[in-house]
Amino acid sequence: MRKPVGLGMDDTVLPEKFKCPLSGEIMDDPVVLGSGQTYDRPHIRKWLNEGNLTCPLSKNVLFHTILTPNCLVRELISHWCKERGIALPKVYQDIDGDMITEVDRIYSNSLLERMSSSLSDQKEAAKELRRLTKTTPSYRAVFCEFTNDISRLLSPLSESESKVESDPDLQEDLITTVLNISIHGNNKKLLAENPVVIPLLIESIKFGTTETRRNAAAALFTLSALDSNQLIIGNSGALPPLLELLRVGHPLAMKDAASAIFSPCIVSENKAKFTEIGAVKVILQKIKDGILVDELLGILALLSTLHNAIDELGDLDTLHSLLQIIRDSSSERTKENCVAIQYNVCSKNLTLLMMIRGEEIEKRTLAELVKTGTTRARRKAIGIIWKIHKAFPITRTA
């Protein structure tokens, strides 16, 4: 039977490098501070939480408070303890490889408990959780261990009478924490299937600071990386507020909205819904205004496989614009999306094919793309040229 840490252990034989400089005790969870010094996580965390911005040993000012696990020291301590029959607290390693200690669990739980306390307590705890989940992977990972932690985190927003508008700062910190924990692979399914998460993200896209709206959209984008979540997001009612954020939001928020729209539109049901709410018109206007051209062409390429979208895209001005973008852009992906849209739109439209034929005779845009484009771009360009030749065969005279 192994002895607990400290039981019958003579300090004179304990290597100094295994001791935390703050507690003088053997380290359970050694981490490296920005100064390069190693401390036991709970003790250095307490030091930082008290507002100290210097390294306790070197006294140097810290430029950041990120704590990096010192795996080498941890391994050395584990080996030393094993030889002497001394038990250390077990460290949990999740599927993504993030190390979660009992200290992480305890501290995270203490912060979540404050979510049912006073508003000032909620705000302090939310700000700390936002910071921890941004800088420390283990605090993102701990949320996948207990399914009710997500509901506890969001209880100040989901249970308040005024919902997300209760306190803008609290809302921003909690929604940003959701974004942070959504980065962790094991959390994506838990978050999307939690009944309060996506509705609160949608509300936060509608009502919140610019930062809140951005981070809510970014969270939906991160969640949509899991295929099974794309349909959930589409069925949740998230597409209309995302389109509105793209239409009139802050420039940075528009970019997050465009990213959040792209992945769900891979699913055919979502493409249809998005087209029905007027997405093509909004996106075309943004492209004509020179806003997020590369990103939005990617969405249009997805939508252009639908008949409703083809009707909206099938005008001469739009095709002229697409051909001009192919000539002007330095992005291979942008050129590829432009020609893919043209291929889908003009396939059965003789008027559009005739217009492209006229431009091709004069400027040879597609012929150049056949030589220099990506494999997909060349294939689409060849397809259009073939359709032109089939629709308007060259008649030879003797």
C-alpha cells in the first residue's frame, strides 16, 4: 500500500527541484510560469489570483499568466515517488491529450458554484473562467467530464428573466467561455446537444456587444466542424440571425458570421433554408461592395447547386462580375469558386452561355484558367467551354 504524499517522508532526502518554491512541499502538478520557474499549480494559481503580476522567485514582471505543464518534472517526481511507495494524486488525460488534475476540477467547480450566487460573484467567476479556458487546455477539457457543467455555466443567462440582456459584460464573458470550450473536440457534441447552448448563442448574435456577437458566431462555426452538429445548427433557427449579422454587422463580426454560415451550408437542407431567407441577394451585394469576397464566393459555390439560387445568380451582371474576379484575383480558391458558380448557373441557359462565349472570344478568361487553374477549376472551365461548343458549333465553309 502506498503512503500519501508527505507521510514518513524526510525533507532532507526530497530533491529541492521537486519542491514548490511557494509551499516547500512536493509538487503534485508542476507548471512553468512565464518567467521559466516551475511551481505547483494550485499555489502559483493562488498567487496569481491574488493579483500578483510578478514571478515569486525572480521578481520579474510577467507578460502573461499562462501556465504550461512541466511534464519532465512531473515524470521525475512520479518515478521518485514510485520507488519509495509514495502515492501522488492521479492526473486524468482526456482523449485530446490534455492533462486534467484534481486541482483543475476543484477550482473549476468552485467557479461554477458561484454562478448561482450574487451578480458580482457571477461576473468575477465568469471572467476567470473566460481567462482559464482561453489559456489552459485542461480547463476546456474538464467540461466534458460532467454534462451538467455547461448548464451551470450558462445558468445566469438561461435562468434570468431578461435572458442575455441581463448584464452585457457577464453575457460577453460567458459566451466567450462557450467559444473557448467549444475548441475542445470532446465538447462539440455536448454543447450542440445541450438545450440551452445554441438558443443562447442565437440570442447573443441578436443582442450583445460587438465582441459577444462575434464570439457567438465563432462558437457556432467551431461547433459546425462536427458533421452531426451542422443539421442541429440549421434546425435551430441560427441561419437568419447569422445572415442579418453578415448584412449589417461590424466588419469583424461579418467575417465570423460568414465562417459560421459556410459549414452548415454543406448540408443540402441548410442550403435550401438559407436560400429561402434571401441569402443570395445579401451575399451578391457584399461581393459587389468588395466585402469578404473570397469567403462569400465559397458560400455561393455551395448554394449554386440549388435551382432557386441559380435563378437569382443567372443574370448577366453577376456573370460579368465573376469573370472579372477570375481575371483580377490572385487566389486560386476564389477563381475555382467563381468558375464553379458559372458552371452550375449557365449549364442550361443559352443566353448566359452566349454571353460567356462573347467574353471568351475577346478575353479568353476560361482558356487561361484551363492552363493555370486548380484541378477543379480546370475541370469546370473545360466543362463550360465544351457546353459553348456544343450549343454554338462552329460551321466551316469550303
